[in-house]
Amino acid sequence: MSSLSSRFAALALCGCLASPLLALADDAAPGQSAPPSAAGAAQAEPQAAGAPWQESLHALIARFERIGTEGSEEAQVKALEAIAGELRALGKRYPNEAELLVWQGIVLASEARAKGGVAALGLAKEAREVLERAITLDPEGYKGSAYVTLGALYDRAPGWPLAFGDDAVAERMFERALSIRPEGIDVHFYFATFLQEEGRLDDARRHLERAIDGQVRPARATTDAALREQARRRLAKLG
């Protein structure tokens, strides 16, 4: 088994777990912008503000997506810690808002990725808890975003007794995300990443092809364009 740090570092490659600029994907070309990783890239789509908490949430999302410009890794970790803390406080005030909980889970998962090591375990467990609570409020997990993030967490977390990692559960999470958003570029891309790591290359190719042909979300057009290009490069490498 790989080290905890390496496993959580890889979270950036697998589902809604980091702001677009937070980390380069493994096959991003030198000098080329990284495809948005989960994380967030936060794959959830911000909507127009309505309820009082939404304005605060969208301000936090904007900060989250700028983290890659913070400079040093230490500065990025501190920025993630601050945003996660504010989301926790907002979540306590509005405990029944699924969208808010999904974003909290995304940011916590990104913080786990950034920190790595033993510190990542507690954050990953907290992320799983809030995402599961979000699903109890919204069975679609805010357009499938909760399930993509959970899939990545179950894929990358160590198994019992250290944590909750489970490849079978990870696959179920990705499948559920696909059932909600079957044309999602992000969903197919991150599922393909999981399948490639499992050695299921034919299935990985199929989902990469579907990512390339997938539907761009108007609110996430830049993110989806980057993921589509990443899917093309990865498919070319698989042959």
C-alpha cells in the first residue's frame, strides 16, 4: 500500500477535490494549465443567490477557486483551512442546506489532499460525514457532485482499520453520479481515472470517450473544456 501522503495527494486526480489550479494532473503537459480537479474544481455549479446563506457560500466558492494563485503550498493550505472553518460555521447556522454541505465536503476533501499524511484521515472522514448528510437531504447530492467526491474519497482513503477506503463503494458512488448526470464530462472523466487505476482499461477508454462527447455545463464551461482536453490526452496515451 502506498503512503498516506501519496494516496491523498492523488485525490486531486479523482473527483471534485481541489480548486482548478491547486495541483497539476499526472499527465498535464509542462507549461500547460492543469485540468480542474475536482475539487472542486468544485464540480458543483454555483447558482444565483436566493437564500441569505447563498451569498456567503458563493463568496467562499470564489475564494476557493482562487487558491491556486495563493503562492506557496503553505499559503494554499492556510487558505483551505480558513475556508473550511467558515463553511463549518455556516453549516452550523444552516444545517439543512444540501448545497452548502456538498461544498463543505468538497473543501474538506481538498484540504485532506493538500495536507496528506495522518492529518488527511480526519479531514477525509469529516468530508464523508457531511457529504452523506447532504445526501439524506438531497438524494441527488446536488446534481451528483456529492457522489463524485465520495467516490474519490472511498477510492483514495486507506481501508479498514485506518479509514474507510473501499473500491466497491467507490464504484457505486461513481455509478450513482452517472445515473444523475449521465452526460457529465466531469463524472465520466473521474470515473475513467478510477477504472484506469483498477486496470480496467477498456472501461476507462469508454468513459474517456464519453467525457470527450459529454455535455458542457454553462456555469462550468472553462472547467469542462479543460477536462475534455485532459480526457483526449489520456485516451491518446491509452491507445
